[in-house]
Amino acid sequence: MKNNSRLFKLPTRLLLLAPTLLLGVSLGACSGGGGDACSVGTEGCECFNGVCLGGLFCAQGPTGNVCIPLDGGETGDGDPTGDGDPTGDGDPTGDGDPGCSGLTMCGDECVDTQTNNQHCGDCDSPCNTGICTGGSCMVIDCTVDECPGFSYCDLATKQCLPGCAFDNQCDAGFVCDLVSHECACPEEEYDCEGVCIPEWEECQTCGNGTIEGSEECDGNNLGGQSCVSLGWDMGTLGCNGCLLDVSNCTLEMPDEFWFDDFETGNLMGLPWMTSGNAIWSASTTMPHQGTYVAASGTISDAQSSTLQVTLNAPQAGVVRFWHRVSTEAGYDVLAFYIDNILQDSWSGQLVWTQEQFPVAAGNHTFRWVYQKDESLSDGSDKVWIDEVYVGPQ
């Protein structure tokens, strides 16, 4: 009666298949090579239609289904084959990624969901109110323990809440708004495509192929302009930082001189190049004569703005120009160079003044640099030049 009662307690599927299984055991040898006999349905041997005898478990192995003990095999590690992959599916961790080695693939990175605050217990399950421990979000008393990641301490509840409390929790250039606990731009600045810029500057997206705002060009979109349309004799017009680049445009060498009074309303009269923390541009602010003048860019402490041009002087002569400055005297200066050699510099509050320096025949680079020191400003904090001439004296 004891044996019969045990038999009737077997799972129904095993009971129905028992005669066939026993027949398989007696027929035995599945090695097929004259080696040790392996009886289907027994430990270490092939499963019979997904079923094993004696309480064994049918698991998928690298060569097919195999019967193993429910405790995970002879080694007790759930891997009867010893290949580090108990299921034989190429994923030893069962996390959906064969290369994560015990971690979980979340997006494009392997993470420990037991301790990761952004993926606590599962991918994309952030723990913003405490610390992720054992895959669970453990609420902490933030007056005792520091809040982790992008969170702050709510003193009323003593719990960590999503948001910032310090500027260093924000991206570069942003600050923490202690009312909303969100990262925002400083006063008198606004967010332009993830960058804080002054309120008086126009937000534009350089690099999308569309000419917007103050952009002169964008990528290969030159707005229908060419070297010839801009008054040059020949060359290839380019686009650099969404400004037209005429450095490869050329003029036939003049018989006598070069001259630009910026009355074109841009920096296209000569092959000008501008660089630094802010670029020069044509301006209508108090020109020496006419309507336009070249003005330095708006810069901050310890920054600079440069304008330069390389010309071939047809004969020995001079370079002559007018300049005006409104800067911190003795510290924020307009410096003028010929071929990287400083010729003179000016600062303070100076009205329009003409300067002249000797030039030998041949190629020369003329450069104007507005450079600020580490602190303080005065006046308009800008410099201007007008009526640039290179030729006979």
C-alpha cells in the first residue's frame, strides 16, 4: 500500500509516461559510441520529452536537454556542464546580455540593479528619495545621511526629493534655483539649446543647414553668396561658425593700395578673419565717418576678441587706421600687431585717433586684439577701428 500511495502522489504527467520512461531506462545506451550507457530520463542523461525520473529537473544544456537534480547539479551551482551557463542559451547571467557578467544591461551600459540609484531593482527605476540597497529604495533621514545624486533634503519631511540644492549638481553654466530646485540659467541669461547665453544675444542653431537669426551661412548653405558676389575677384567662399569665410577669396593686387572703411556693412571688404571669445563685427555705433565701423566682440574678464587681415603690400609704405577705445584704463587694452610684433596699445576713454606704422613690400598680417584683464570693467568695454589703409605713404 505504501508503494501504491507513493505512485499515486507522482505528478499526473509522470504517472502517464512512467511505462514509457521505464522502457527507455531499460533500453538504455544513448551514447551510441560503445562507451558508458546513459539512460534517458536519469541524472546526467537526455530528458524524455522534457521529463526526468526521480525528481530530477530537465534543463537545456549546450548539447540538448539534460536531467539534473533540483538543487542545480552535482556542483550545486546550477551549471551541470561547468561552462558558466546553466541554461545553455549563451546568457550565463539571465539578464538578456551575455557580456554583462552578473550585471543587467540598461540601455547601453551594464549596471548593478541592487545598488544603482538610477536603476534600482530594474532598468529605469530611479531611487530619488533614498539609497538603493538590495534592489529596493531605502528611505533615509536626510538630516543625518546625505542625499544621493540629483536630489535635495526636504527639511519638513526629512526625506530626499528629486531636484538640486547646489550649483555643482547642474551642468556647466547652469545654477540651482533654490525655489523650484531645478537647474536654470543665471540672471540675465537664458537657455539656448542647452547653453546659457546673455538675454541680449539671439538664440540660433548653427549646424542645421538653415540660416537663422544673425547667421550669415550654415554649413554648405551660403545663402546664394560667392566670392564674386561679395566684391572679390575670385576664390572659394566658405562658412565658418555660421559666418561667411572669405579667407580663400582673392583680389587682384592693386596698383597702389588696400583700403576698407566697412561701408559694406560687414567684414567682407578685405579678407578679414575674426576669432577669440567673441568675434568682431560691423557696427553703426559712432563710426569715424560714414555709417559703419568695425567693433570688437562683447567679452568678459580675462577674455579677448581678435580681428586680422593678411595683405600683400605692392610696395613699401604704411598701414594707417583710426581707432576709438572705451575701456578700463591701463588694464583692458586694444593692441596692434604687424606679423606678430606688437606695435602699440591703447586703453581708457579715447576719442577717434589715427595711427600710422611703416610697412615693407610683401605679405604682412595686421592684427587688432582687445584683451581684458582678470577683473573690473569701465566705459563701453569695447574698441573700434575704421578706415584701414595699406599702401604708399
